[in-house]
Amino acid sequence: MDGRSRGPSSARLLRRCAGWTWTCMAVVLLSACGLRTDPLPQSFMIPPTQDVRARFREDVILLSWQQPALEETRKLGAVQYYGVSVRRLPLGCAECSPLSRQDMRLRANSPGLTVEGQVVYFQWVPAGEPTQWLIQVRTRFEAAESAPSKPVLIEGVSSVPVHALAYEAMPNSRQVRLYWEPRQERTQWVLTPGGGQVERPVTYRVNVYRRFPPAPWPLSPLNPAPLEALQYLVQPPASSAIGGAGQVEYSIRLMDSFGNEGALAPAVSLSFAAGAPG
């Protein structure tokens, strides 16, 4: 057989192989459409634990997250426990291998958990030298476990100072004005419209707390967002909330740029029992 007869035969063979290849691929794809695959794990169907946050409060890391929605507990059953995973990482290296890892199971009725409104709080005491921690939270229902939350990274920083608090009764009103002096946290360089730089102070923000003695101080502040203003007006609480003693205490915590809080300031004690602050 000469070269002229070998050429067309090779071309026909190549075309035939290509045809068989496409035919096989089509059969595989069409067959796959009807194949039954293993279902995804149920945790992929359950939303992860929402709004997980971590911040230092004095020497404790205060963790918080959102309680599951009522619709979730109706479908999946009551919350059995929360799984908290803490990985301790070298400072400044979030991609490095963990120095240590701690996994905690916190039952829903655990005394270490506090629920205020729809937020769950857990105070965790970190161990080891100041470093950084990567934290995730899972929610375990009766039927299944949720996907892990979005990781939260918190870094060990210096303590936030205590700050003084003062007050005054507003004239012709039952309101009380809580106020404080600004306190500088650090300075930062800011660009000016002309292309230069100026150094400007960054002051601590403030959270306001209230309690009715002898109840403990709550973990959540009165203000929905940290205050940059230097005052906060408080209204007389409902008489049912005050109780028989008639005393209400207010205090503040300074908050730094990372969201870490300092200790409570010396409390201001007010009496609203007589219908006006005293």
C-alpha cells in the first residue's frame, strides 16, 4: 500500500475516532442527568450562626451572636448547644498554622451563656501570651447542626482605660444628661484637599450601661451603636422596671477603634421613684 492510499485511510480513521469520542461524551452527559447523587449534608441547608462578634472587655473576650430565628427552631427543634471553635494564631499571621485550638460545647441552658434580647453572650478568658484568635460558632439543633459562622479575628491589644462620668438634670424635664470629656486614643494622618497631610486625634467612643440594683450590669449597652458624641440623654425608666428600691445606676465604658471596651466608670446613681430624678 503506497502513501496515497494510506493518507485517506488515516483521515477516515481520525474522523471515525472523533465521532466516537463525541458520541461517548454525549452519552455520559445525558446519563448523568438521570443519575441520583448523594444529597448534600443537612448542615449546608441550614444558615450559619449569624452576626458573630468578638471583642475584649477588660481581660475577657466577649463573644456574641444572634439567636436562631423562630422559624429555624420550629423546623429543626430546640437548640441543644452552641459549638465554639477558637484557634490561637501567631501575631500578625492569620494564614499560619494554629498554635493551639480549643473546641467548646455550650449547652443552651449553660450558666456561662447570657441572653439579652435576641443576642447570646459568652465571656471567654483567653490563655497564653497576647496573640490573635480566630473564632467560629455553630448552632446544634435537635435535628441537625448549622454550617460554621463566618470567622471572626480578634487581636490582643492593650487595655482600654476607665473614664469619668458626670450628669445633670435637664431643666423643665425629667430627662437626665449623662456627659463626659473626650479622651484621645491615638492620632492619625489625614490627607488634605491640597495633597498635604495633617495629624488629627482619634478619640475613644462610648457605650452607656444601666442597671437596677441589685441586678448585675448587663452585657449590652443602652445605645444601639457606639457614641461619638460627648453626652447621652436618659429617660425615666418604667416604674415596674425600677422596682421597690427606686434606684437606677448608669455607667460608661470607653471603646477603642477595634471595638474593645474598658472597665466600667464609677457609677452614677439616680432615683426616679418620686417622679423626678434625684
